[in-house]
Amino acid sequence: MSESRRSRGPSRQVRRRRAVVAAGAVVALVVVGVVLAGILSVGDRSQEATSTPIPSISPAAAAPRPTPSQSPDPSIVPTFDKNAHSIDDPASIWVVVNKLRPLNPVDYAPDDLVEVPVPYVWQPQLRQEASAAVVTMFDTFTQETGLELQSQSAYRSYSTQVEVYDQDVATNGQEFADTSTARPGSSEHQTGLVIDISAKPSSCSLAACFGETPHGQWLAANAWRFGFILRYPADKTEITGFAYEPWHFRYIGVDLSTEMHETGVATLEEFFGLPAAPNYG
């Protein structure tokens, strides 16, 4: 080829090839631009969705919740009938006798006294119902402990109580006697519902130390099972009017003794809402 021909520029074939390459480049740029635009658009929408706050519901705008209705406290309906027996009739097993509540009549004597078939120091007499309960209690004590109980004293008539009280006054003075021996007509022993119990063989008989013996401890914990209560507890002198007598047990029937045990009420005065009787009226 001559020098003049080469100086005219690239040939037609070369120009066509360059045009194709340039067109391809343009197409590629367009595709890339479209892709980038889509990505940016998606990112903007995502950012917009993320940055857009979620509307909150203010407490004032929230629907009011109904206030739950309160059920009234259940009322406790007493089930024990405190009027089932008289506390005034001397023949009632619930009769309450103390320094302010003497027997009426003062020389009352039960009409159903029986001899109690248990070991004794002095032959005991009690009303029939109380006697049967004592026998069961003594037998159960022996079965559960292997030990024995005996009666120290039980029913005392009005005339016998006169002798006992007068002797106590003569020996210890009236002030002391009035804390240890009831005046005639005001003694529970006269009801035929009381028994003074001691250990067999004798140990701490008619003394406060009886409460520390296995016999006294068992009686204090279990007498209620048989219808008896420890009538003069150590911490109730200001209510009963008498010093601690861990040997003196009063029959009131299983219904009442169980109720007193379950409610934790120790004295008849407290259970029936009666005045304390520390002194004679």
C-alpha cells in the first residue's frame, strides 16, 4: 500500500469494530446505572421504613380497663352453739362456778353420783357421765404411757367443803385459803364434775410440781379428748381466782372441751365472755 493511502485514517472495518465496542460500552453503562438506581431506591425505602416512627398509643387514648369488682370478705358463721347447755343451772355439765358465781342453791347436791372404779387415795364419787369419762381417760393413759393415775379427791358436799375450807384458813390464813380452797357453795367439787388426780405411786400430789411429771404433762395435753379441761392454768389466776392446780380437772363434755382446745381458749370465763373472778363479790 502506498504512503498516501495509509495517511487517510483507519479503514472502514476498523471503524465498524470501534463503533460496536463503543455501543457495548454504552449499553453496559446503562445497565449498571439501572442496577445502581434500583439498589439506591430500595435502600431509601428501607431507610424510610426504618426511620419512620411507630405511632404510640398514649394512656389517655387507650380504652379504659374496667375496675374489677371486689368480693366482700366471707363472713365467719359460728357453728358452735354456746347455748346448748346452761351455765347457771348447777345440774348442767357447763355450769360455771367461781368466786362471783356460787351455786344456786349453795348446798346443791347431784342426784346421779356414783363411785368411780379407778385407783384412789380417797374413794371418789362423780356424776355418772363424768365417772365414765374418767375411767376411759385413766385406761387410755396407761395404754399410751405404761404408767398409772389415781384419784386424790372428787365430789365434796357442801358440809365437807365447810370442813376443808375452815381447816385451810386455820392452817394458812384466810388470804391464802381463798387462793387455794373455794369457799363452801363456790366449789367446783360440789358439782360432782371435778376430780383431783395424782400419780400412782404418789409423786408431787396436790403440788405445782405435778405439772412437770409425765402424768401431769399427759393430762394437760390430752384431757380434752375425754371431755375435761385443766380448770386452773398457771397464767390464768387473775381470771379464775385460784393458783395453778395441775391436778384439778373439770368435766365439761367432749363437745365443749374440743371447741376450747381448737380455739385455744383456756378458761370457761373467757369462753363464755364472763367477768374475771379474782376475788369474792
